[in-house]
Amino acid sequence: MTLAPAQVSQIDAALASAGADSQTITSLRTLAPGIAVTRCDALDMRDETPFRIYEKCSLFLIDGRDHCWKITQDPGCATGIALAPNGGAA
């Protein structure tokens, strides 16, 4: 399962002012059932390009279709999402 355009819009709306906290993670799991949702430390993602940057967090799309996960910019390939807080630890 990958992200549909409507889900990307819903995620955008949910993350407009939300942080990378457990309540947000739970909300995203409801918006995108079947998609892995996790949060990570901003330092762990420092060499990656976020799919979107919001006020309090950055969104990374994960392509887990192969053996190893990789960051993608294509929602049609995204089997997971990761949130990282902007400027701090998760």
C-alpha cells in the first residue's frame, strides 16, 4: 500500500501546526492505514531531503518495497512516513 493524493492532502493539513509527538503519530496512522508511521531524531535525517517541511516538523517518505528502506519523494512509492522535529530530538 502506498500514499494516495488525498492522503497526502490530509497529512499536509494535519501537520500544518503539529509537532512530531505521539498524538500526531497516532493521528497519521488513522489517516493512512496500512502505511508505517514513525518518528526519528532530526540528526538522523540530516543528510536526507524532506518531502515537506512544516512549522514544527519535517515529513520524510519511506519506500520499503525492497529489502532496505530508502527515502523517496514519490508518494506513489511511499510505504511509510517518518516525522522528525525541526531543530531538535524526537
